[in-house]
Amino acid sequence: MSHARANQKGHIGHYVIMVVLAAFFLFPLAYMFASAFKADDAVLGGSDSLGAFLPSPWVGLDNFRDAVERASFPRVFLNSVIISGSIVALGLVVNSLFGYALSRMRFAGQRLLVIGVIALIIVPFEALAVPLLYLSASLGWLDTYHVQILPFVASPLFIYLFYSFFLNIPVSLEEAARVDGAGPVRIFVSVVAPLAKPAYATVAILGFLFSWGQLLWPVMVTRGVDVRPLPLGIGTFMTTPPVQWGDIMAYAAMMTVPLVIIFLIFQRYFVRGVAATGVKG
């Protein structure tokens, strides 16, 4: 009886901790969405009370309409969709094939290559940005879509995630397919890839999250609005007076909604993927 009561108290404690953590992480989102429907003076005036989380006084969609007009929102939104969609689509193919080759193929230096991939995970992009900028400029790639896409297709982190996941797939399944006459491509497409849906979902979400919020590299390689993504559009509100905080919150809310939708769609696979690669990786 005492053991059951202790377990019950333990579960309650876990729930309390999770609720506190959830409230902590949702705090900025709640403030942003509520402020997107307020007048500017209400955004700043009520930030020190619980009224900050209430969309009052309500100004409707005025802030969203202003944000769309001032920042060329349709254009920068389309640019972000093209850039992020291309990075995710190409990244799923390239990183999964690389991870599969590392997990299954045996060749000289294979172990050293795996160590190199892991080591590259800790190298920050800022350390590579300047040499990469020089290379891009010498190739004449500035102010283009592909200069914002190609450098981020292959990722050491995503290669390692796929590598870890593929190690957990029994080799016997591939051997059975090989006995039935399947070649390497058919084995990967028909047997391995369907089993790796959680890994694909994890990489897709993380890749989209990273590319959608990318700011440093677009600032370095783009000049005009024609190819600039969403994060650079928000600078329009800070450099053009007067600063309208309601418009900024509305713009940020419109940036965030696609991320929330994608996460909600794939969250089931995302959790399974993180658990599988994290436990045995």
C-alpha cells in the first residue's frame, strides 16, 4: 500500500514538473500570439502582468494586414518555402544514403569516417561562414536560391541520426530481400526506408526548423528582397520608423504557425525517432 502511494506521489511529481516546464516553454509563444492582436501601446504597457497573455484591447487583424504590406510577406514567405523545402527534401535523400552507407558498408577508413562525422557535429556554422562566403562569391552564387540551399543539404548531425537508426534495423531483413533477388537500391527503397519513417520525420522536422529560422547566412549572401527568406523580413520593422510592436508580433506569429503545424503533423514519428536514435545512438 505504501509502495503504491509512493508511486502515485512520484507520478504526481512528474506531472507537476512537466506542467511547469511546458508553461515555461510556451510562455513566449502565448505572449507573442496575444500581442499580435493588440495595439502597440497595449503590447508594451501590459507586459508586466498576466494581462500580457490576453489579446485585449482587441484590434482584430490590423497588425497582420500591416505586416503583410510592409514586409512583402507573400514574397519572403514563398522564398522561405522554396529554400526550406529544398533543404529538407534533398537532405532526406543525401543524409539517409550517407548514413546507410556508413552503417552497412565495410571499407578502409569507415570507422575513421564515422568519427569524422561525429566530430563535425560540434563545429559551429559561424566558424565556416566566412570561407564559405568567399567560395560562394568566387562562384558567382550570391543573391541566389541555391547559395542558401546547397551548403545545408548535407548535415553531420542528420547523417549520424540516420546512421544510428539504421544500425538498429536487423540485417537479416535485408539478407532475406537479397535472397529474393532484390538489389541494393530496391532493398533500401522497399525494406530499409519504410522502417526508418521515425528517423525521416525527425530529420525533416529538425531540418525545417533550422532552415526556416536561418538568419546569419541569408544576411551574408543576399542583398535584394527577391530571394530573401522570412527572418530577414522582420528587419524591415526595426529599420523603418516608427517601430510597430503589434506588427512585429503579427509577423513573428505568421512565421511560427507553419512550424507548429508541421510539428503537430509529424510529432508522433518525431518522438519515436528521437527515442530510437537517442537510446541506442
